[in-house]
Amino acid sequence: MTAVVTGIGGFLPPRTVTNDDLSRTLDTTDEWIRTRTGIRERRVVSDGLSTGTLAVEAGARALRSAGAQGVDAVVVATTSPDRLCPAVAPEVAFRLGLGTVAAFDLTSACSGFLYGLATAAGLIGSGTADTVLFIGSEAFTTLVDPRDRATAPIFGDGAGAVVLRRGEMGEPGALGPFDLGSDGALADLLAIPAGGSRQRSSDGGPGHGTVPEADWYLRMDGRPLYTQAVERMTQSAQAVLKRTDWSVADVDWFVGHQANIRIVRAVAEELALPEERVAVNIDRVGNTLSASVPLLLNDYAARGDLKPGQRVLLCAFGAGLSWGSTVLVWPDIHAEPVE
Ligand code: COA
């Protein structure tokens, strides 16, 4: 018994921010951003849109793709929730008209989609749910300092979702074995210092002083993260292929987290995967954390590049540090373009 993908959907907020837009307020250039990251533009929330509203839009499309009226559970992977408390998933379930089903959030930054797929598969495998709507949704640009040229160009907002149902291994859409891992010793490489219980984002009351503004925002040590991303994604992908009994030659599409085009290409090179089997959309969306992998799947499926029966290797890496991989044979499902 396993979890089988029966529907997919994605949503991007309408506001586009190009590299030239950024270079008007930051000491950067379109050329630097394109050559160092592969990003040309990204979508950014505006007009009251947030992680919750993006999740509702992507979730509705995934339910439509699956032809599902309801599900037994809603899981949202996000590192930019609408509020610290409560989780956003119950409200998303309510706004989708899904009633009082089980609903919770999961936080695993850019590997959130892989951790979430494994969690949703666990809900199904344990008999807790027959069907799960799983959404990766992020308005992470709200947590990035717009004055920081090292991080502001990298991130974008969006949401991607899948519907999963109970099924059998070997069916198209069945999620294969997972490889998941973490290294908390390197937690500080990518972190938002304030806003949690360790350091609240306001002064926390009389006598507690004021938190420096920089601590409200993401801090990133890009170089070591880059090296870790290439190493961990490569190892994780190799581990899952070994457990699946697929060779690299069996993989039709490598769908890796879109953190940086150079990272994706370096992992593909380490795996000896040719460029034409590597899915890429970072140029238009940037790094959308837990929404990255499902948005990429949705893009490729919607334009027919990802076809039923093709073998897909999913792989992600992010803050924590954390990483994960799985495989599936792409099912015969409808995907709508996000634009
Ligand atoms: N525009 C222009 N110059 C910039 C810049 C920007 N937006 N950001 C940094 N620079 C400068 C730096 O100040 C540095 O200048 P110096 O050589 O005079 O000191 C130079 O460009 C090189 O900076 P560096 O940080 O070494 O560049 P890089 O090649 O490592 O690329 C990242 C930076 C962030 C793109 C890259 O390290 C990366 O992608 N890391 C992983 C990040 C990641 O994946 N995060 C999410 C994890 S899922």
C-alpha cells in the first residue's frame, strides 16, 4: 500500500518583479543575478495575498485536477505561515469547503515538499486517511530584507499542490521509497533569528530591549550552503535510486528544488544526468521553497513535456539543513498552466 498522486495544481501571485526592477533599489544587476542564480524574474505577493490565499488557489486546482469533492486530510508545508499560530492548513481546508477534516502545517523550508509527501504517504499508509490534499505554499519574500542584495534576488512566492489517494506500489503515480535527512549542526547557515520563542520580533515587554531589525529577516551564508546543497542532493538522489532499483539511465526527468540553476546543473552533472532530462523553471519563479518542486511538476505536465509513464526523480534541499528524495512514474492526470 502506498500513496498515489491523482491531481496537481499550482498558483503564482500576479505581481512580477524583474531583475531590472530589483536593480533600481539594490546594488545589483540583471546580469549578476542571471549568471549567478539563473533567475530572471519572480512573483511576489501583493494586495492582501498571503501563504494561505496562495494555498487555497493551488489546492482548488489540484482538487479539480483529481476530480475530488473532498479529502480526509489537508497538509500544508510552509516556512512563511500567515501567522505563527495557528497553523494555516485548517483555514485553507475551511476556505476550500473541505469541512472539519484533519489539517496541519509542516515546516521544512525548501525540502518541505519532500517531507510533506512522506508525511502524507504516512497518513495514508497508517490508515488514518484515504485521501490527502498536500500543498506547498510560501510568501517567503515577506521574510526577506528588501535591502539585502544577497537574499532579495533569490526568493519568490507561490504554491503547488497534489492530491494523494491510497493505492498500490507499481501503479502510475505511486510514490516510491523516500530518502530523508537533516544536519542541525548547520542550522545557522540559513535562518531567521527573531520571531520565534528564542527571540521574539518585538521587544517582548518591559525591560527586554529591542530586537535589531536585521534579525527579523532571513540570514544566509550562501557559499557553504551551495556546497552542501550539491553534496546532499546528489547523495540523497543516489540513495533513493538505489532503493528503487532504478539506474540513472531510467530517469526521464530530474525534478530538483530550484534554489540556483548552478546547483541544479551541478547535481545533474554529479549524477551523470544529461541536461535535456533536467526540469528547470527558476528563471521565471526564483526559489519558492516548498512550492518549488510541485510548481515545476505542474509546469512540465501542463505543457506536455512531462508525460504519463515517464519516470521522475524528485529531490530537494534546504534550511535545517534538511533534504529528501523520492521517485514516481508520472500518472495520467490533467495539469492546468499556472498563468
Ligand atoms: N548583485 C551583485 N553582486 C552581489 C550580489 C548581488 N545581488 N550578491 C552578492 N554579490 C557580490 C558579493 O558581495 C561578492 O562580492 P566580493 O567578491 O566583492 O566580495 C560577489 O558578488 C560574490 O559573492 P558570493 O556570495 O561569493 O557569490 P556566489 O557565486 O556564491 O553566489 C549565491 C551567491 C547566493 C547565488 C550562491 O552562493 C548560492 O546560490 N548559494 C546557495 C543559496 C541557496 O541555495 N539558498 C537556499 C537554500 S535552499
